[in-house]
Amino acid sequence: MKIKSVFFLSIIVLLISCDSITKKKYTLLLHSKQPSILGVGVDYKTDSSVSEYDNDSTAYYYGKMRYELGVAFERELKLGKEYYDFEVLNEQREDIKYNLKAESITEMDIRAVEAAKKSGKDLKTNLNKPNESQKVVIETPQIKELKKKFRIKKDEFDENNLVWYEPKTAPNFRNANGFYCYFGTKNGSPYVLRIVHQYSADDWLFIQNYKFSIDGNAYSYTPTEMKTDNDNGIWEWSDEVVDSEIKEILTALINCKSAKIRLEGRQYSKTKLISASQIKSMKETVELYQLMGGAF
């Protein structure tokens, strides 16, 4: 995995954040494909997100820009995914492209593509740019003791000595239930903290977002991408960079007395307790990340 997507995600947040007063809801569908996880054929996937805008033109423009940013992001990180189309639906589930004039669409396409190109160049510049605020510290006895609780995997093909730190309590494979954090270092310095949720069962939920009750306080976040697979059962999972929104939830989690998570699917939902061992593991991950110089 070659990921440094905080910059990209911050762009997306800027694109879709807006005052909800008097605005209308629109659903953005991003269509992509990639080689099958089984190595045969192609897996097709549609990511869905809901935002609010003043009108159809604005919604289309930002939908087009987000699509082009996805293309640029994939081009730089080479994750094997290909975005090939997008749709923006209004509250009546109609594709708004057919409500707009052709000349307006052409103009917005040009503007969106140019904006995405600039952002793509910025992304490429920042991918391997070191974070000067993060410093490698001396390996103290506390760090050495915490490291014993992690699976440490070096990417031998990465030029920046990429190393992943994953809790030993985390599942080894995706076809198991799990909720945990992990992080990576480059040249010994932490550069990304991530959070993973895995759901395994007999029936699909097609998870779209997560809702939390943490010591009686409500939180939520929508993953930027959900992945799925199946064999003798099904599994759905997300693997997200801990941005400012997730950081607030993670901070509450590692300091809480009790917590539950609700997996919100297309039609159904499932509520699960977040175990004390999962919370402890997240706390230890954040602690090691900080002790090694990571900013949290």
C-alpha cells in the first residue's frame, strides 16, 4: 500500500462542506472498476456520497471535480482502480445532467478538469514531502515495550523504507470482524495513521456510514470507500486515513467507558458493542504513534 492521502481528503472536505440552510441534497455516484480480487475478471464498484448545494449546476460542477480528483489521485498512487463515470442525482433520484444545457455542462467540465489538474499536481508534490513537524525520537523502553504488541512489516520495495505497524490483535485477513488502528513510518518517522472497520456475516449490509454512541454522545463518519468480497459468507471493510473528523471520534473512543457502533447499510443496519480490548488496542496504537513522533 502506497498511501499519503491527507492532502487529497482535505480537498474533498473543502469541496463538499457547505452551509445546509436552504440547500438541496444531491447524491454523487462514482463508478470504478479494478481487477478482481480473485484474479479473474473485473470488479465493478459504485461509491455513493450525499452533499448539499444551491442548485443543479453547482452540484454537477463539484461532482465532476470530485470525479476528476479521483482519477488524479488514482493516477498518482497507482492502486489499480479505474474511475470511468459519475452521476449526480437530485432528491427525486434523477440524473441532473439531463436537466442542464449542453453548453453549461461543457463550460463546467472545462473548469472542473482544470481545477482537478492543479490539485493533482499539488498531490504529486506532497506525496513524498516530509512533514517537518514530525520528528523521530530515541527508542525508549516504553516504545520497545509497546512495539511487542504490533506486527511490524517492512515494504522492501519502497524507496522511503516504508514500515507498517499493525496490532497483533487485529485480524490477519479481511473475512473476519474487526475494528482497529494502524500506522506507517517512512525513514523511521510516522507519516499516516489509519482506522479499519471489518464486517463479516452471512448477509450483506452494503455499509454506507458509521454511527457511534460513545459514553452517550453521538458521532458519525462516512467512509470514502467501502470494499466488499465473499466466499463462505460476506465481508465489507473500510480503511481510512484518520482526518480531523475521525480524530474527534477516535479521541472520544480511546478515553471512553463504553461505546457502540451502528453500521448503516442501504436498507438495514446493525449495532455492535465496541469491546474494551478494541478500545485498548486503539489507545496503544495512538500512543505508539505519538511516542515515535506522530502528530495526533
